[in-house]
Amino acid sequence: MSHHIVEFQDVHFRYPDGTKALNGLSLRITHGESVGIVGANGSGKSTFLMHTNGFLLPQTGTITIGDQTLDKKTRQEIRKKVGVIFQNPDDQLFMPTVFDDVAFGPLNLGLSPGRVRECVDDALETVGGLGLRDKPPHHLSGGQKSAVAIAAVLAMQPDILVMDEPASHLDPKSRRALINLLRHFHHTKIVASHDLDLILDVCRRCVIIKEGRVVADGPAEEMLSNRRLLEENNLELPLSLQKRDFSPGGEMDEITKLQHLLGHWAEHNSEHAKTYRDWAKKAESLGRKELAVLLLKIADETMAMDSHFQKARELCR
């Protein structure tokens, strides 16, 4: 099934501000593979994902999806094969009701109204969201928004599912439901996440990206249990594996737990700051200048916390 293949060959991409995000990235993913993409913040993970269906196009190098080379002419067709779920569900939900949001993709594929309703109901049922069908998306919780964003992509019945930090807004129960959902998606799936335990649960293969290129690629259990490899790439063992390394009873002491929590909080610090900046732009566009300035201040102060997290982790050692 060649239409499920994703292949990057020596792909380079630089943002307008000069940031070099992809630096000769080469990677081939074949039909039915479940692949975890991991790396430190700024490694190029999200930029890689945005190239899989043409949200971004390579400046040099080639990307092949199935039997088509990705370019301006083919990306609309490729988007029918590749469904991308963004980290922030608010980036995908913009219609008056949940039904309208999930129906948007199938309608644009030219499906009949009856078939669209079937696709919407099937997708919402898959994520446990049928009861949300008529609700406005802005009234939903973070976990509910994530479920609806996933349903909106599933409704288009993609051959390849691409997800950027899919569990970042989920509570533990919703996270477990997501893991079960991904385990039952039998087409090609590509998942980028800092949640290495989630990668272990749903991906058989793991790719580590650093400075815009692939630095390691292999079976997920082998890659994510290699402490030295992970530390070389500013990553840590998944928590489920870390617990095996401590006291004879297998439990972490309180300081060790705190150290790992600090690491988790630090990982998401920059994500929170980005969210505040995104909302500052929205506030600005709505003429709420004072609110926008305050949100930008919150974002700056959030980023300033990074050094405090680092110092606290050092004091835990």
C-alpha cells in the first residue's frame, strides 16, 4: 500500500527569522508503522510534522507521500491522505458547534449530507464524544476539545494519522482513552511527544531528532531504555522505566519524585508561554490591547521560570 508511505529525503527548512528547523532530515515510514518522534524543545519535531501534509513545504530536498511528491500542486490531494492533529485543539476548532467542526472536513471532500452525518457520528463515538455533538467548542474542557479535534481528523478517514503532543491537555483518564484509541488505529501513525511513556505504549518504532536531523532510529523499547542516548539528546528515561531504577521496593523517594515533576513542569513551560502569546495575538485582533499586553507579560514571566526549574532540579540531586 504505497499510499501509506512517508519519505523525507535530505529536507531543509529555515524560518523567516533565520531559525534553521530542519537540517538535512531523511526518514522513511512505511505502511502500518507506528512511529514516535522525540527530541528536546527546538529539535524540529513540530516543523517535521507540519511538512507531512504541506502546511510547510521543503526549501530543499524532497518529501514523498505515497506515490506523490509534495509540492504546491499536490498538497491538497495529499491532505486527504494525511490527517494532522495539532498540539493546541483551539487551532482546529472554529465552527459554531462540535458537529460543524467534525463535519467540515468530510463536507470539503464532497461527501453527501447523509454520509457526512455518518462520518461525524462514527468519529465522535470513537472518541467518546457523541454527547458533545451540539455543544459550542468554546464551552468544552481541554480534554473534550482534544477529543473533538481528533474526531475532526478521523472523520476524514485518513490513511496516515499525525499527532503533535496529543496528550498535553488531557487528564489521566482521557490520556488512557487516547492511548487505547491509538492502539486501535491500524493505519500509519506518527506521534510527536514529550510524553515518552505514551510513545512506549503506542509506538513500536522511535526516532530521535536533534537540530533538525535524525540522530537515532530503532525499536521504541530499545531507544527509550537507553539512558545515555536520551541524556545526549536532552531527554530522560520514561517515568515507567525510571521507577525500576530506585529503591528495592521499586518506589521513588519524595525528593526523586519532585525532581521528575520539576522536569515535567519545565518541559511544558515553553508550551504554556506559547499559548499565552497566541491568545495575546487574538486579544490584539479583537481590540483588547491592554489584555494583550498583560498576556505577553505573563508569557515573558513564564519563560523566565526556566532558570528556576533548572536550579530546583539541581538542588534535588
